[in-house]
Amino acid sequence: FIQILPTWILLDFWKKENIFEKSVTTREGNTPFVFFEGPPSANGLPGIHHVMARAIKDIFCRYKTQKGFQVKRKAGWDTHGLPVELGTEKELGITKEDIGKKITVEEYNEACKKTVMRYTDVWNDLTEKMGYWVDMEDPYVTYKSKYMESVWWLLKQIYNKDLMYKGYTIQPYSPKAGTGLSSHEVNQPGSYRDVTDTTVVFERLDLDEIHFLAWTTTPWTLPSNTALTVGPRIEYVLVKTFNQYTFRPSNVILAKNLVGKQFGKGFFEKNAFRVISGDFVTTEDGTGIVHTAPTFGADDAKVAKEATPEVPPMLVLDENDNPVPLVDLQGKFISQMGEFGGKYVKN
């Protein structure tokens, strides 16, 4: 008959008899199935979502083990990222500007290492209690030189095989921290806030009396505007008005009839300052016409690149004749912005 053992008895048996280790050693020489755990960060406590994800990972590894593969399961710790630094700075009562002044770089790094590995014991305990098989004795740790050098080595191999190319992409950036941000970091509590959107009037180039009403939640990017984006399946309305309080609809215009129309003064790159189409535009927010600055918006850059011809980003030449955006790495407008030069973009 089949006897169902209490979980604690089964876990105790696995531990005493080294069942996980034997599942690897008894298959020495067999075809390997390589598994590196997408590393959690031990600066936070584990949650039920970690249990669910690990249960799914475990299913695949156990299946491959039963099929005769040798499955060495490598655990890991994710120790990089801005949340680790910000948490450490909060505990120490310092800011980025204090590093090298109130605290040495070495002391700061050591404090970050302690912070990021704070809950290692809790994670190890969870790993054992949930019956998740993974090698916690020899994990890879992303702050260790061995790991970083391995990544650099891999990049070199990719480069040597001519599989690497130089391109450009739009990434979130923190002027305060002086670093790019991952999507996980951008989604930290407090990152997104409700704002009052701005509606801007753009003059149509071929008809002086017709204007586009576009909207944006980032008015500081308006100087970098090079396009307006409309939704391909949206019907637009031409209205006659003399002020913001009274108006009279006069005509319905399909988006396809707006694409290609130019606006503004047309004194820059000929492919800029025109209407393009983008699926991300909706009628749920704003005016249905989106101010587009390919220099700063990921969606903006994507639709600008896909447009035919491609819409260029707004770049100007610096003192060394290098093309640069209108905002520097400190989040301030550059000198070419005249009276706004040197001012923080959100002031």
C-alpha cells in the first residue's frame, strides 16, 4: 500500500540521507540539464510568490532528473541594484554625495553587502521547508569578482563571434543616483505619482488656422518634441473655436488622413515635426494625440524608428561637436536651452 508520510518526516529523510546530493552524484556522466536559479535578493523577506515560482522551477528539474539527466541546481543571490544602495544609505543616514566624504567607498560597499544578505538564513529555512532542491552551499553571488568576471568573459566571447552590435535604446535614469534604472527599480513604491497632464497647441504647417491639441505628462520633454502620434483606429474631430470655453464640431477626420501632416515651423530635419501613427495611443487619457520626444520616451523612440521615413530624435551639438540631448546627466537643461540652461527639468 502507499503510505503518505508527514512532510516533516520526508524532509528529515531527504536531509539525513542527502537525497538531493545523491540525485546528482548517481547520474555522473549522464547528459547534463543546466539550471541556474534566477536569483532572489536576500535584502527582503520571501513571499508566497517566491514559493509559487520555485515550485514551478522544481517541477522541471525533478522531471529531468527522473528522465536520467544530471541536474546540478545552482542557487544564486542577486546583490546589485539601486534599492540595496538606497536602503543602506537610509540606515546610515547618508546620501550619494556623502560617499567618499562621511564614509569611504570601502565602508559603503561593506555596508551594502551586509544589507543585501540580511535575510539569507530566512531564505535558506524556506528553501528547506518547502522541499525545494537547489545547491545553497555554493551559490553564485553577483557582487563577487568571480561572477562579474564570468559575465565579462561571456561578453568577450559574444563580441569575438561578431554577435554584438552598437545601438541605442531609451532607459529610465536617475539623476540623483547617476545611474540607469531597471523596470523593477522604477516600480518601487513611490515611483509613480498622479500628475496633471499638460495640453499643448501645435500649429499645422500647411494650414495656419488649424492646430493639433496634443497632451503629455512630461512637459519637460516638450523642447525635444519631433513628432505627434495618433492612434491608427481613432476618429478625430475638427472643431471651430475662438477660446477654450466654446467650440463647435465641424468635421470627423480619420487618423490615416492625419499621418504625414507637418506642424511647427519646419526649420529642422525634414523628416521631423510630422504626425505619425502608434498603437499605444488611446482615447482613455488626454486628447488622443500624444506629444512625442524620441530622445526620452521608450514608446516615442519605437514609433519614431518604425515610421517611414524614420523620425529623428532632438539632439544638438556640444562644444566637441558630439550630438547630445537637451538634458544632461544631472537632470538639468543644457546651456543651449538659453534662460532654462542649468535648471533642473522639474523645477
